[in-house]
Amino acid sequence: MCPLFSPPLFMQRYQFVVDFVQQHVPKKVLDLGCADCRLLEKLKYHGNGVELLAGVDKESSAMRTRMHSFAPLSSDYLQPRTGPLAIELYEGSVTQPDPSTLGFDLVTCIELIEHLHLEEVEMFSEVLFGFMAPSAVIVSTPNADFNPLLPGLVGFRHPDHKFEWSREQFQLWALRQCEIFGYTVNFTGVGVLAESNTDVGFCSQIAVFNQAPSLQNSAVHHSREEPTVYRLLYSVVYPSLSDNNILQKTLVNEVLCRAELVKRSWLSGEWVAKTAPEPYMSGSSVCVSLLDVWSCPRVRSLCGTLRRFTEALVGEPQVVLTPAREAIIVPADDEEEDDDNEEEEEDEDRQGTETRWTTSVTTEDWDVEIPHNLNSNLHGARYG
């Protein structure tokens, strides 16, 4: 059976959010009804400029299953991010206000609102637009006008849906929120059938709200607050060059690596004369000019100026400078390095006897129903 949409509909919704984030570069993004956190995971890798990603869901089982996959990897420490990034996951209801949801630039509600009872929608709207009051909001929901085109569909698209709005009903609700809370809205969507000549709109209809500029100015620098109603399930801060300690460690690693490369090329006779002074022997060590190390683009990007570069190395215990502080002293032989390699090999042998955990990644097909708790707010329902 050929998939009805390609890419799958849930992926198109996620990509819509990613494209919006890349275009508008919000610093703080909150996903309501985050379920298994797949949207947050995409934004972690593709949301350049985002400093805080947060998710909220009333059903925590899906979050608990996936949340530890956000733990920093070894590569995150070897190549730290340029800017800061933190991820926070909360258990809580979107119909209840909580101070931890204040101060966000963008709030996403992807296939969430239809899981609420109609009487809860009013409370949700008040919490979202009145209490949270983010600069921008993205709301997606099934388009009931599209349902007759979905093969085999009887009733709602998912058993947990409490309603499904037509385009007119959705737009009436959205325009009402704009009138009450001072937003503007644009309507779009994802999911079209190439072979259909019927004007029923998108399979998933989307409203993009933007707060009036005068209201945005009052909430630009809202400080983060601790949750009072929600429960924090998981929090992680990634290593980044905005942390001075991380920056210093990264710089030292790059300097030592560059100095070692220069030393080896000089000892092998492959060193090419440049503007930097040639390395020279001092006892059993090779002295590599700071100017040669400074010529490395990565080193320059970390320091900005030669003066800052020199100041960062003075007093650094891992970097030995000449008395005049014009060169780095690097041992000419590799005995110390060989000892380190032997220790590393022994560590690897010991680790090889231990159980190693792996993370499995499943590829989700739009036409395959994903088993889940009907009480959770999920992004990946079969028909959106």
C-alpha cells in the first residue's frame, strides 16, 4: 500500500515548525503536548540559535521513555556548541497555568487541541494566550473538511479526539483569540493530495499567531521561574563555548593538537616556511611558535585576538611556554604518549566486558498506527 502522504504527515508538521524556527530564530521554544519529544529532538539538531527547548505533557510515560536520549554525547564535549542549549521536560496539564511556561518566544501545539474537551479549550486558550503570552504560537489540528478523502475513515481520525474542526470552525476560534489577546494570525497547513481536485484545504490545518509588537516589548526579558503546578521530569544543559570553563578546555585541546601537528611535520622535514618562525629544538623538546598555532582557523575563532589567545595560555598547566612566552614547548619523543595509549587500551579492554547500552531508532510510517496511551496528547496519530 502506497503512503497517502510523502513525507509522512507528522514529518511535514515537524518540518513546518523547524522551518519557522530557522527563519525567525526564537531563543526559547515550548512544545505543549510533546508526547515522545520527537519535535524537540528535531529542534535540538536543526534549531540553530535556540537556547531553551521545553516540553509539557500530562502523560509522562512517553517522555520518560525518551528523555534520557537527550543526555549529552561524547561528541558534545569534544565539539561543544557555540551557543548555550538547555532542555527541560515537564509533566502537567495545558489547561493549568504554571510559571515555568513564561517567557517563551515560541509555543507549539501540534495536534493537541482536538484531544481536549470543548469546555477545556477555553481554559487552554486563556492559559496559552493570556498567561503564557508568547511572541508566537503555532497550532495545528486535523481539518474535518479533509476527512472524506481519507480512505476507510469512519468518525474521528483517532479514538481520543474529542472533536475535529472544519476550516471555518478553526478560523473562528483563532480569530476570536486574536481579538481577545492581541494577536494576528495566518492560516496554512500541510498534507495535500496531488490527485484530488476537491477544494478541502490541507489535511492538517495550521494557524500561526504573532503577538502585537507593543505586547512583545513587555515580555522580552522575562526571567525563568520554578514550576509550582507542573513537575520537572528531566533537565539537561549542554556544554557550550558560552561557558568559560568549556571554552578554555576546548582552546587548550586545539592548541595542543595544533602544536603536536607542527612538531611532527617539522621533525619529518615536511614543515613549510610561513610567516611564523620555524620550530627549534630546546634540549629534548621542540619549541613551536605561538604564531604558528595562532594561524589555525579554529584557534582564531575561539579567541578572536592574538592578545586574548596569549593571555588564555599563560598559567595554563597543560601548556608549557618558553620563558619569553613566544613558543610552546612540546616533548620531541612520544614515550609519554605511548604510555597514555597503553592505559587507554587497558581501559577499553575492561569496558569491553561490561554491558553496553544502545539506542534503537525506529522509522515511523504515516500509514502505520503507533500504539499509545489514549490519554496522552500525541503528535503522530494516523490521520494527523
